Amino acid sequence: MVRALIVVSARHPPTHKITPMPQTQKQFIGRHGEEAAAAFLRRLGYRIIETNWRPRRGRGELDLIASHRGALVFVEVKTRHAAVTPFPAEANITPTKIRHLQQLAARYLLEHPVWQSGPAQIDVIAVEFTEGRAPVIRHWPRAVGAPR
């Protein structure tokens, strides 16, 4: 059985105790979710530019950076294993996370001036894995306000 560590907001208190899993398993599930999200976007015509981008200074990471129809697209991927997580993956997109994504996207644009003149957006993709089934992928284009 796969166990997960969940960040739960006050709006969604846990209904049962969840045992934290080792970081390596969490990273394993997250990496597979990002790979599934990237493949999904490629099928929709997106071109993946970077994965797991980190700024030269500061903290944080942008899961996927892609281009689509002339726009630069920053993608936050939330992955869950359905058997152990009672909430949808996208439930972890909090106002704090939104601000952080906007700041990271703005930092990317500063470090990559070639993209500054075109449109940019922040999408969210939720990936849910269930044993014996293909992953369920939900995509929200422009889910978060544009980078500032």
C-alpha cells in the first residue's frame, strides 16, 4: 500500500489519520505525475521547454514550463494516489501557493527575457493514480492569475 503526506486546509479536515510516507516515495509519485502531465500536454500540442525549474536565487520550483499557441505556460502539477488520499489533488492550491507560483513565474521571466514580450499563463494539472487503471488527469488552463 502506498501512503501519502497531505497538506490539509481548515476547509477540508482529514476524515482519518494519514501516515506520512518516506520522501522518496512521495518524490516517486510526484515525478510520475509530472511525466503523465507532460505527456498529456504534448498530446494537446504543447511543447515542454523545462521541467522542475528552480530560480538561480530564492526557493521553489516550477513543475513544467511549456509553450502553446505563442504563450508561455507555467504548469503546477498536483499528484495523488487515489487509494490513500481522500481529497482531490487540486485541493492543495492555496492562496499562498498561488502567490508563490506567480512569483516563481515572474522570476522565470526575469531570468529568460526572450519570453517577456509574449503572453504567459499559469495552469494547474491534477493527476490521480489508481491501482490497475490509467491515471485520471484534470487540466485547468489559466487557473491562476498571470505572473506579476
